[in-house]
Amino acid sequence: MASESDKLVSEIIDKGVESNAESLLELSRQIWSHPELCFKEKFAHDALTAYLEEHGFVVDRQYKLETAFRAVFSQGSGGANVGLICEYDALPDIGHACGHNLIAESGVAAALGLKAALQADTSVNGSVTVLGTPAEEGGGGKIHLIDGGAFMDVDVCMMVHPGLENMLAPVVLAFNGGKVTFTGRAAHAAASPWEGINALDAAVNAYNALSTLRQQLRPDSRVHAVITDGGKKSNIIPETSTLEFGLRATTDVQVAVLKEKMTGIIKAAALATGCQYTLEFEAPDRPAFYSSLISNPQLCELYRKHWLAMGPEFPDIVDDRPLASTDMGNVSYAVPSIQPIFSVGATADIHTRDFTAEAMTPKAHTATRCVSKSMAAVGWDVLTNTELLKEIRESYQKQLANARA
């Protein structure tokens, strides 16, 4: 049963979020109404930084990237630093079909709730840091920020993602993708086909071999490909062809295995057809471009506790299952992290036009405020319990070792 002090903090966080509900909704609506692609999120960057600055945060605009930002509220000296993530890039043609306007709103709302709790108890030292991370939809904005040292002083990091169901520790797949260009020799397909070297045959062979590979893959691995260039006219032996592909697995180590197999497939296709090839991986020097997600168990359980404490009307948490990939996985290899999925009461899944509409409904906004309060409450636990932070760090080091084994 929650103590009186816990109840008081919960009430303060609730007020810190709910007193700003209308302005948070308007902030989310503005971002939703101005969808911007990766690394071009200037409107969202400006709207979020202006809002946070207005609410008492010290803001670094264009932080390491043109559309990234860092906003900090600190109290006292020392103490833990709780990181909260905002995403705000959209998808081509279909706008905020991944609900990043809600992710942006949740990060800001959680920061407001945690800031209110800190101001209510000036004996607590610590910081809340909001990191605005552009280009999740393929650009890997968080990877650039990690490489630039943006997470070095952050003790824990949290983000939530909208979806169909509530999931505490989703299985986020590691990802590496790329493309291969095969080069052969053009020839007239009727008059002298024997003079040609068919680059399309190489791409087809590679595609078929990748499809055949699926039979021997682990159930939680994924491979997919598309031929984006297969020639220009049917009466010309194709001189070039291009195959784009994606490789996913539950760990970075397993993606490295798929990467090796894909390289062998491409070499074999080139050898079988007499073609040359140029192979480009999105992350040539790392096992994965987007890493798998390491969900910290202590942070997960705290989130669960605060989430379910909101009342019996709040939906149950479903079993976790493999999902897609995100650069939040890379953050989880830099700092103890969680990224729960929360239901917005939608019937359409993400990355659809229907979900774009769902991302701006009143029920989506209500759900976003609820999970924001959960994150803020977890942040308060971290700021006020040094032994807890020690346990989080210890378990995190074990998780890292297992993930890299």
C-alpha cells in the first residue's frame, strides 16, 4: 500500500501534468498538424523548445544536431539525472502515423510532473533532462547524439510509444539494412543475349536465396528485401540491378550472423551470374544500425507499479511480443532505459493513415498524460533513492554483458 508521502508526490505530479493539459494538447496538435521528415523537424524543434523554456527549463537549441535539443531543470547540486525522450519526426505522405506527436507530448508532460515534485521538496537534489531526438524513422538521430556524448551525464532514460496494446518491455528487434548493386553487361536480348551479363538475374538469385534462408532462421528473426532497379527495357539484358534489404533479430549478435549470411548470398549470386557487386550496409562497422532494446527490470517494475496504481479502469499489460526497430535500442546500450508501449484505444496499427487520425483523438491525449505521470513517478523514485539507482546500475551491467555475449 502506498505511503502518505507517496500519495502526496503522486498528487503533485498529477497536478503538474493536468494543470497543463490544455497547452500540452495544443503542443501535440501543432506538431501533428505540421508533419516533418527526419532531420527536417524545424517547426517541432522550435515549438517544443519554446514551450519548455516558458515552463522554466534551461534549453539548448540545435543541440549537436540542427533539430535536436536539450532542456534541463536542476535543483541543488549533484543528485541523479533523469532523462526523458521526445521524438517528433513524421512519415512520408501519411504524417504522424507512428504517433511521434504523442511521444513529444509525453516527454514534456513527464518533465513537468517531475519538475513539480522537485519544486515541492527542495531537499532533493537532482535534474530532469528532456532530450529532443530527431530522425527516428530511419535517420538514427539518437545514434548521432550518443556518439556526440549527449547521454553521458544521464543516469536513466525513459520514453513511451503509442500503439494498439500496453506492453511493459517490448521485444524491439535489432536492425541492419543496406543495398547491393550488381553490375553486368548490356546486350540485345533477342539478337545477342549471349553477349550480355544479366544483372537482374543476380538480384533475383539473391532475393530467392534470402527467401530460402527464412526456413533456417530463428522464429524471432526477420529478413525482407525489394528489387528497386531491375533494368530499363525487356529487350535489353539488364546491365545493373539494385536490391535493398533489411535484417532483424532479437540481439545485435544475431543481426551480425544475418549480416554474414547476407554477404554470402550476395557473393554467391554475383559468382553464379558473372556480375560484379557493390554492397553497402547502413552500419558497416557495427553489428546493427538500430540495436535491440534492453529494458531495465527495476525501471520496468516501478513503471508497472505506478501505471497500475492509476486505477482499475486502466488497461491490463499484455504479453510482450517482437515488434519493429528503433534507435531507442541504441540508447539502452548507453544508459539504463525503458520504452513501454501504451494503448491509445486505436483499432488501426501504427504506420497507417488510420493511426494518423487516432494520434490526435481525446482518448490518445488522455492515455498520453497517464503514462507521462508514470514516467515522472519512476523518475522521482530514482531521484530520491540512491540505493535503487545502485541496483539499477548493477543489473544494467549484467544485462549489457548478456546482450553482447
